[in-house]
Amino acid sequence: MADKKAQNQKSFENALQTLTQVASNPTTPKNIKKNLTDLVAALKGNEDSMSVRAANAISQLDDITQDPNMPSYVRVTLWQAVSALENIRE
């Protein structure tokens, strides 16, 4: 049980780090930076369980990655964050 919780925390931290890096990258479009900054703030909130926050973030990231103006390298990086969030289970 504790091992799964530690694994969830590691996946969560990896996703947060990835999202923060993309949001702070100067080549990321401003509208995507804003969305990612809001998403990171929501992920750091403590209102819901980690798995609920991860599921909400995956849904929002799916919408964000549909932006036709998004550079392909940003989209791929965001998919990595989605993959990390999908590993979180409670």
C-alpha cells in the first residue's frame, strides 16, 4: 500500500515538473502557458484526492493538446505528462 502511494506521488511530481517546464518555456504560446499555469495550480490544490486531481488534469490536457497552434514538441511533452498522470491509481 505504501509502495503504491509512493509510486503515485512520484508520477504526480513528474507530471507537475513536466507541466511547469512547458509553462515556463519562452517558446510556449501565451494561451497555452496560461492554461498550464492554471492547471498546475489546480493540481497542487488539496480539495480532492490525488487520483481525482489527476483525472481532471488529464481531461484538461486533452483539451489543451487539441489547440491547432500548439507546436508539436509541446504536444508531445504534454502527452508525457498525461502518461505520468494516468499511472496514478488509488
